Amino acid sequence: MESIIKNIYDLLYLYDCVIVPGLGGFVGNYRSSYFREEHNLFIPPAKEIIFNKNLSYNDGLLANYISKKESVNYKEAVGQIQLFVKNFKSKLSQYGTVEIGDIGLFKKDSEGNLFFIPNEESSFLPDALGLTTFRFFPLEQKVIPKIEFLDDKIPAIKKYSVRNWAAVGLIALFSLFSTDLKMPTSISQAGIASNLFEVTSENMLVNDKNGKIDNVDEVCNNEEVTVLDSIVIKSKKYHLIAASFKYHSTAEKLVNEYKSEGYSDAIIIDGGNGRFRVSLLSFSDKNKAIATLEEFRKQTRFSTVWVLSE
């Protein structure tokens, strides 16, 4: 009985209808991916299976598959199917429920009506192989303090620091002509450097004497950021996912393939749950990520891509 169930399971990946003579037919219908907002669940695309008891004739598909796979003649394969159906009906009559492996569950109500409940964890869609249901939570709106700029380029700094720049220039100029020149006591290198990098606390992060950045967590409100030259830059958090795999080597192979096709930003993202996702592009702007997603889905090979938010 188990071998027949396994053969039906394999055929459902290859065909949209698999008939078990004397019992009924399993029919697969494509279902696109969707989002359950009330549970924050992303459901990947799949082939949903329904059961039609009226499709009980022998179309030869299952019998021929068993014959080739198990090296038996066609008549013996038909006999195996008939024995399977007999055992199935006997168990259903005795227990009221019969589980068909990872395909689903059959139940019989008090009036003798037969119901089929498909296994939602089985996809039967080759293009969605490796994709799993996952939960994520909406991003919270966070306000980052405004950074003021002069001429749209230079962070606002105290006015007297400009005079210090002039002092540095004069000292450098005079040092070319005199090795005995002494620095005025009112100006020191440490004082100049301190003033050059001193910035108003409400506008800019402040460098301390050790070159570290103070109050990063406070200014950025604990949001993940990258600090570069005292300017806060948001990390890219939205990824266009093309596939998900159990093994890193498989994901790496696909990334290399995409890069050879011109997708130079393709990377592997380790979700930490045993899955390695392949990202085609990454964005810091959510709207741009969604807009790009719609463009990619117009291509048949990328019709199932989705956006991962970190």
C-alpha cells in the first residue's frame, strides 16, 4: 500500500490529474502565493489537490508508471492498484479515516459521505520547491534626528572652526621658511583638531578623543546602521528572493549562474532556519523593492519572486 501511495505522490509533481481506478482522481490546481495579514504569514505558491470520486476509470497513467518503476508487467500493476483500493475501502469502513501519506486525509461522516483534506505542507509545484511558509512582523516607523547640511554637502559645524583652518594653513606656510617657528600658546594642534571635529550635538554625531562615535544607539534609535565618515547610512534591508534551498552549495550554484547572466548583485542570505535564500537585488527603500518585484514577475522564470524584509 505504501508503494502505491509513493507512486501517486510522485506523479502529482508531474501531472495535474492522477486517477486511481475504482477509487477516484486527484486533481491539482495552481494557487499563487498570498499573504495572511491577520497572522503576518507569507504563503508560497503551490499546486492544491482536490479529490473527485467520479474520475474512477482506468486511464493507464498510474498502472504504466508502476509497471516501469517496479519492473512488472501491466496486468500485475493493475492487480496492485486493485488490491490497494480494496485495502483502502476496508480501512475507511473500519476506522472512518485513512491517511494517504503526505497527500492528505480521507474521512467519512455519519451519513457515509467521503471527504478529502489535502496536506497543506505538500506543494506539488516544482517551481516552488524549497519555498516554505514563514512569518514576519511589520516594520515599525522610527524617526531619526535630522542632520543639517551646508551647501547640501558639508555637515554644519561651529563657525570658529573656520578660523582654525586658516591658522593651520598659516602655520604650514611659515614652517616652510623657518624651522625655529614656535606655535602660539593660544593655539595648539590638539585644540585645532578638537575644534575641527566638534559638531553641534543636535545635528551630528561627535568623535571622542579615541576616534569612537558617541551615542550611536541613542541617535539611531537602536536601528541597524552603518557608520561611515561620521555619516549614518541605512543598510539595505529589502531583498528580492528568487529561490530558497536547504543546502548552501545549491544556493551558491544558482548565485553564480545569475551573476554570469549579469545579475552582479546576487547574494546568498542565511535565514538562520536551515534555509539559504538567493537574492537577486537588495534595496534600502521598500517602495522601490516592491516596484522592482512587479517588473521581475512579468518574466516567466521570475514569476514567483518575493521580497524578504530583514
